[in-house]
Amino acid sequence: MPPAVGAWLVEQLALTSALGADLRRLARSTSATERATLEQVRRAVTADRAALRSLARHLGVGPDWTARSQALVGSWMSARTADLLPLLHTLPGLDRLPLTARVLDPRLRTALDLEAVAADLHRRAGVWRGLAALGADSPRPGLAPLLGPAGSLARRAEEQAHVVEGLVRRRLGELAEDSTDEDEPA
């Protein structure tokens, strides 16, 4: 396996681990219905990560703990930063930033986090499609059978993304209903 492809696989493993951590964090901060849906998506992402890890192992690509730990630390830091955003209004001058007031609503913050997870799931589908194309185009005879399931995993990642996008639409619908309720005269 070319070193660049091996490094790419390691990076994808790290990003998938971070996606699982983001899904776990989001599941803890949502309603029971959303929690069940996000847990189901997280379990599927974990199974996909196991398939990617197995593929990497078959191709002779070992785990790179540096890349994995960097992705997990980045995921953790973004979650902590999102938790600190409500405190920005206490800093002098920063309370006038237009984005700060909108981010203070935890429902909006959750919608933005769900949107980011949906984008990551679409990216995962692209990774699986790329691996399927690599298997189809490779002159290496043993690679095509290894990458055969990649097409179905790409479709599954797209389905996962659509499920999370449904949660985003629901959240945004709730926010829109609340804003129309506030706009109506009493």
C-alpha cells in the first residue's frame, strides 16, 4: 500500500472516531427521541469504523495514535468551546457581536452541531465511494474483494446523514415556530 493512501486511511479512522465522540456528546444533550436516533446512528458509525479498521489492517496500515488523538482532542475542544460560548456575553465589548446572541440559544447550538455531524456523515459517504472506486480501478487483484462492501457503506452513510438532517430540520422548525409566536401581538 502506498504510504500516502495508508496515511489517508489513518486520518479517516481518526475522523470517524471523532464523529462517534460528537454523536455521543450530542445524544447526551438532546431529547429522548433524538437521543435514540443519534445513538442508532452512532452505533452504525462505530460499525463502519470497525469495517474501515479491518480494511486498514488487511492492507497493512497500522493505527497512528498521533492522528487519532489529535482528532479526538479537536473534537473535545470544539465541544468545550461550544459550552463556553454563552459566557461570551459577560466579556466587555463581546456582547455586541451579532453571532453571540444567536448562539446563546441551546436549541440553535444543537441544530448547528447536528448540521456539522450531517456534513461529516456526507463526507464519510464520499470516503466510502472513494474506496469503492479505488478497489474497482486497482490493478492489485486482492483489493477489489476487500473494497467490495464500500459501495453499500457509502449508501448507509448517506442514509445516516439524511436521518441527522431530519433532526436538523425539526430543530429549525421548532425555532421558526417560536419566533413566529414571539412576533404575534398579544
